[in-house]
Amino acid sequence: MKTLKNGELWYDTQGNVIHAHGGCMLKKDGYYYWYGENRNDDNYISCYRSADLREWEFRRHILTTHSPVSKSRVKASLTLVNEKGGKVNLERPKVLYNAATKKYVLWVHYENGENYREAACAVATCDVPDGDFVYHGHFNPFGYMSRDCTLFQEEDGTAYFISAARDNADLHIYRLQEDYLNIDSLVNRLWQGEYREAPAVFQRNGTYYMLTSFCTGWKPNQGKYGTAESMDGKWSILKEFGDETTFHTQPAFVMPIGSPDNREFLYISDRWDEEDYNHSSYVFLKLTFDAEGGLHLEYDENVPLEGRKGWKEKGIDDGEASGNS
Ligand code: GAL
């Protein structure tokens, strides 16, 4: 069986290049669903799934220029093309499952396709993980700028949207409403003036970790992370992980893998190609932790944790949530 090599182009089971840039993963019914940016044709976001993190089956372009639209708040612009009829930019899509509403809810960074001045977020939903998502429009949370973003879900279902504000100088943590369709409140502002972006959040042994990059576009830089005892609590100062280019990667997401008593954390990242976006690749690495909870990242040319089956096959329940431990 083929092994995925980090930084190479990866192909789906139909032989097409996988486009899931700036993406995320969600585990449901024994499958890992992988969502990410796809800038080709009329597509915005594509979805693949795998039972073993190795063979990726293309499922659908879940958000495109002609996706269905429906308002979920009083004011939100529903346009999926810009004023000139061109494509907008939808970057860093993240998806959570809301157990109360039984909806898959997607949040994404929205720009108008011409420049980065909208600095907005957008929301879409679906009844299944890999169906046609309904677009609910873009807006600025409480009027703030909102660029690189992620989602994080607690075990009790409380969810947070984290995004870069004030021209990327600060990172905001917003608690979502119970239905995940709107923002409830701004609960934290982190690392003001540090220009951190590409946030990825997870929780391990009661400690919350947030991985970030510096703000140099698609050029890689030194990864840094902070820790906290709660999302709305006090976060540590930033510490470095990986090398000065984070092994030529930028964080996209951290996916907890395995049963609760045998949990590992997969660093899912992009190796962007500035010259040819479609030649951008992925690097998956295992995060390691020292006795004090310090986080480390080492390079490996092979994708780790391959062959990890979905829990149904092994009869092990290793959780359904996308970002918690
Ligand atoms: C990066 C950001 C990416 C994309 C890129 C465009 O800083 O993390 O999501 O927006 O800039 O240059």
C-alpha cells in the first residue's frame, strides 16, 4: 500500500490532485472528513473522506459560486461572487458538528477576491458532512476585522471562533451561540501587536494549546504557540515550535486521533506554493509533548498515523468531536 510523503502532491482515489488547502478535519461514523480550499473553476471548498488517513475519496465541492443561500441573521451579505461577477476568496474553512441542531456548521474567512479589505467571516450549514452547504453570508463580528480563523469545540459542545483582528495585529476568541450560527461574545484578545495568524487550537490533559504562524503571507516562518487553562482565561506568552520556517509549513488544523486514553495529535499544515497555488501541498506531522506539557514538532518525510482505522472497524470509540480531546 502506498505511503503518503509529506510535501508531495497527493491524489484522491480517482487520481485527481487533492485540493483541501488551509483545511480542517472532522470525524464522523468511522470516517475522517477533510475540508479545504479549492480555487479551481467555480469551487470554493472541497470535501474528501478517509477511513485510514491514507486513501482519500473525493466527496463533493461543498461550497461553490452557485451554492444555495439563506439568511441566518438580520444583516449578512449573501453574495458568493463579487461586484464584477468574479470569485470571492473563501479561506481556511473549518467545520463543526452541532449535536443539538444536527447541523454541520462551516466558518470561513471571506474576502472580495480583489483585495483583503473586507476582513470578514462567513457561515454555511448542511445536514450531512459532505452535502451541498447552504451559504448564510459574510459579516464582521461586532464590526471587527476578521481574517485567518479557526474553530474549536469543547466536549460540552461550547464552540469558539478564533480570528485575526486589527489588520492581523491581535487574535480574538469569540464564543459562538449555541446553534453556532452567530457570535455570542468576544471572550479574549490575545498577543496584541504580535501579528499571529493561521491559528489551530486543541486541548490535551486539560491544557488548551493554540498554534500560530507569523504574518508573512504564504512564506513560511517560525511557528509559535501559547497555552491556557481555559479559552477565556489567561494565555501564556508565545513559545517557539519547529524550526525557523516550521519545516516550511503553516498550521491549518490539529486533529486529535485515537481513543481518549491513547490520544495523539496530528499537525495538519500547508506547504504553500506562492508561484502556483495548485502546486501547494500538505505536511502532516505528529505533535509531541514533554513532561511539562511543552509542545514539540519534528520533521518526518512520511505521514504519521497512517492506517489508523475508523473506530467502527476496531470497535473502539475514539470520539466524534473535531477539536477536543
Ligand atoms: C496568509 C494566510 C493565508 C492566505 C495568504 C494569502 O498569511 O495565512 O490564509 O490568506 O496569507 O497571501
